[in-house]
Amino acid sequence: MTPNSHEEHYHGADITAEELGKTGDHDRWLFRAHTGDTLLFRLILGVTGTASALDFGGRASGSEVARRAGLKRVHAMLDLKTYEPGRQYEHWLTSLPDEPPTMPDEEVRHLIMSALYNIYRAVPLDAKKSQLDVEGLCAYTGLPLERFLFNAAVLRDQGLIAESVSSSGAIPEGRIYLSPQGLSLFEKTALLSDSLDKLFHEVRIHVDSRLTQVVPEAAAKLADTYADMAAGRTSLKWKQVAVACRDILQDFTDVILLPEYVPSGAERPPRDKTKNKLALALTGISQHKPVDATTSNFLLAQCEFLLGYFDAFNDLVQKGVHIPSTSRHLAQMCLIHTYIFIGDTIALLDT
């Protein structure tokens, strides 16, 4: 290894990193996580000098901050399994988060147990000796350290996790693992969750795949927003997810409304008239394939509902309503309904 590279083994995965140099005012590093010859994911992380000074008090170079922050992020992505095999991610650290999203305590505890379970699956014989990267998990999810410590202590006192060393530093150092009781409970609850997740997973994978072929930019926005939500935090903040989903629908309907679908002599609807563009696209598509009125009306009703949902969410934000758990739920629903609507429309295009 050279000063500009890094290698390590973390919970069953090999991580290699190399400095890419500067792009503008960003210091960049490339990280690869793999097992043997199988690539798990790549991450390019860039950091500005301003973020570097905020993150480490200006005591480290931008390159060193990028290396440390990148490794922490890779550790969290491995422990939380918030990556898709073979995919490349990019993250640009321009400042520290000023308003970390708030998760209910129950979700924080589930997050901790999920990470410990994933470690157990990766290295079952060494899980009790493994060390969770607490700093990385908190940085990746936007979870304040004190919230992690409190909820980990609750899990310990409930007998769901155990400490691998007998000291007050066990939890802060991540020297914890699932107890037999915790392992049994997590697997029972995960069984039902996995069944429901599988249903949405099939929809999401199909939409991501087809949308990449139709509107690559929208597909990237949708996949990134989902990855943020799945990790329990969002780089956009909850209130901006509706804006991102609206933008994705505008991109999508821009593309499916082909020029020949616009009546002769009529003006093409502007970008923000999503429902109008959809109506013209459905009429145009019906000229080439059978599209019954019920299907058209259903898609138009879905679109109208979704746009109204976005508006209602934004109205709450404009009125100053700020309930973290409610905002997170509404943001999740925005994303789920967006996937379903795009999936139903693509199904029509593929008929």
C-alpha cells in the first residue's frame, strides 16, 4: 500500500481504497467493497475544504477527511446492507448535517439489531468478537450518538443484545452482539417483514431496470432517493422527498409524451403539467395498442392522487408543521406511490 491507498477487512468483506485527486475544490477517494472476486459496490466520496474544517476542526487534510469519511460510510453500508450488488455510489460532503432526521426509538432499536444481525450473517463464528462501527453508522444515518447509546442500552437491558467485553465502553465502542433471545426475535419479525419487502422489492427492481432504459436521469434520482429512505435517513431531508418525486414524474412524462402524440397545431404542455402530458401520452399510445378507458382513467386517477399528495405534504411544510415521525411516513408514502405509479405506466408501455 501507498499513502494514497488503503486496504482492510471488515465483517467478511475486503475494502480497497485509492485517492483520485481533486475535482474542483473536492478531494476524492474511490472505495471498493468485495468478497473474493465478487464486487459488492463502489463508492466515490468527495469532500470540500470547508467540510474538512468542520469535520475535523481543520486538523486533517481534505484527502484524509475523505478517506476517513469514506471508510465510515462503507462500513455502515455493509452493516446495514443498503447497497445493490455491483452498483457505484457517489457522495459529496460539503458540510455537516445541520438537522439530523429523527427516528422513533423503536426504529433506532430495529436499526441496531439489523446491523448486528447482518454482521452475524457475514461472520457467524466471529460475531461475538466483531466490532460495530458506531461512528460510521451514526454518520451514515444522521443518528445522534446519544440516541444510539440510549437505545443500545435499552436493548441490552431487555436481554436482546449482549456486550462482548465487561466495561462501560462496550456499547460506545460497538463491542456488542445479538443475544440468543435477540437473534430469535429478530428472525421471527424479519420473516414477515421479508415477505412484504419481497413484494415491493420486485416492483422496485423492475421499475429501476425499465426506467433506466427509458429515463436514465429519473431512474438515478429514484434509486438514490430510495437508498436514502432505506437507510433511515435522507440527504434531501424528508420535506424535500416530495419535490424529488414530483421532479421524477416530470422527467418521466416528458419522455413518454412523444412529439407525434401532441395534436397538430397544439402546444406541448409545459414540464410541470404532469397529468396533461400523461393524458396526451395515453391517447397517443392508444393509437398503436389497445388501451381501454378503464386503464387510462386508473392511471390518470393515480397521477392526480399522487400530485395531490405532494401538494398536501408541501402545505404541511409551508405551515410549519414539523413532526419528524409524520414527515418521515409521508415521505415514505411519496416514494412508494411514485414507484407504483411508474410501474403501472411502464406495464402499459410494455404490453
